[in-house]
Amino acid sequence: MATRISKFTRFLCYNGDKSTIHVYPFPGRLLGSGYSSYSSAVASLESEPDSGLQDYENYRKSIHGGITHKALLVDAVGTLVIPSQPMAQIYRKIGERYGVTYSEDEILKRYRRAYEQPWGRSRLRYVDDGRPFWQHIVSSSTGCSDSQYFEELYNYYTTEKAWHLCDPNAEKVFKALKKAGVKLAIVSNFDTRLRPLLRALNCDHWFDALAVSAEVAAEKPNPMIFLKACELLGVEAEDAVHVGDDRRNDIWGARDAGCDAWLWGSDVHSFKEIAERIGVEV
């Protein structure tokens, strides 16, 4: 008889010049029949991904009363909400009144370069309201350091005009998930504007908890932000699934914390699909 081992095992996967530890949840009890080791069990899943995934999800439902996970963690920007207009367009439109002359293409190029560089003042980009970081990004992107320009731009992104929901059926789905007993949380790399933004979009009450990087002092892919969300919900990491649009920050980070993880736009394409995969009808 095979020896039962932990529900989770870690595989070291090489990505470019960085090594990343992935955590893939797998039911230990499946090793009791037909598998001599974890590697052979995982190899079987990978060789028959459709049947293996279905078996795994059926297993999850059998231990959680018909649902695969007790909690759903959701990324904010790019998954729950997206900008209503391209960033560079807004930076230029508002900036024209303050002497900004760069084209949208130039603003976007400079923005990406500034955003991808290490932020030297802190190990975190978003501390409290994130103003020092965003002042750096705005001035680097546009060449304009006017404080009034920055404040107008900064405040714009706290309003409902700046954002809209990715999925218009989100509210209906989240209500169904809550009714089924699934706990809900936002896990986001964001500053303290996120809470007022969600209130402006009238969707803050959909969630039982928010784990915002500026508030918990950890940014994705740091596993601590996912563990904090689970702590706030009162669930174990292995009982939660996180959905986000960034493979490194959302998928690898969540798996390193011990959560399951689905990539928005690849593994799942709508919140209805997420609910159905969890086992909740909408």
C-alpha cells in the first residue's frame, strides 16, 4: 500500500533567469490506489489533463459538500475591474492642460519602463495612499511634475468614471456563490484608494474581506497576501482558489501560498464559469 503524503507537493520550475516554486494541490488519498509516488500521480494527471482535472474536482466536491472550494479570492485590476479608457490616453488628455506634449505611445513606453524598474524608496510600491510611487510614475511617464496635474490624475482613478467591471454578470454570480456558502475576498496590489473605488462602483459589499497590499504590507506574488486573505475569511489556504490575470503575481503567488489558482482569460473567462467550476449554479 502506498504511503500517504501531504496534500501538496512543490515542483521547481525554471522561468527565464528566475527559479519559481509552484505549489500544485493534489489529493493525497489518490496515492492509495495505483500510484507508487507523487510524481507518478502527477504524471498521470498531466498525461490525461481533462480526466485528471475532472477527477480532482470531483474529489474536492466530495470533501466540501458539493463545492470544490470554500473560498474564492479575486484579483482586482484586470480581473474584477479594468480601466474604462487606455492609461496613456488619460495621462495625455488631462496632461495637455499642464503642458504635457508626449504622444500616447511615448507615454506608454515611458510608463512601462518606469513601472518595471525597482522602486528604491521601499520594498513595497504601494505604501498607504501610494502617492510617492505614483508621483514618480506620472512624472517619468509624462515629463510633468506639476503637483496639480498629479492630484487631478490621482483623484480621477478613484472615481467610477475611470473603471468598469470586466464581467457585467459579476454581481449575480457573487450573490449565488455567497448563497452557496462560498466566502469571497479581493486580493490586490493596490494602494488605499481601492476601498473607496469599490464603493464608487457599488461592489464593495460583494466581498467578505479585502487583502490590499498597501494595508497588509505584502505584494503579490508574496504568498503572505494570499495567506492574509485566507486568515480574514477564516479558511485554510488549501480550501481557497484564487483567480487573476497575471501568471506570476496571481497564479504562482497563490500556489506558493498553498491555494489553488486559475488564470483569468485562459483557465476561466467569466465569473459564471468560475462558479460552475466551483460547483455553484447561477
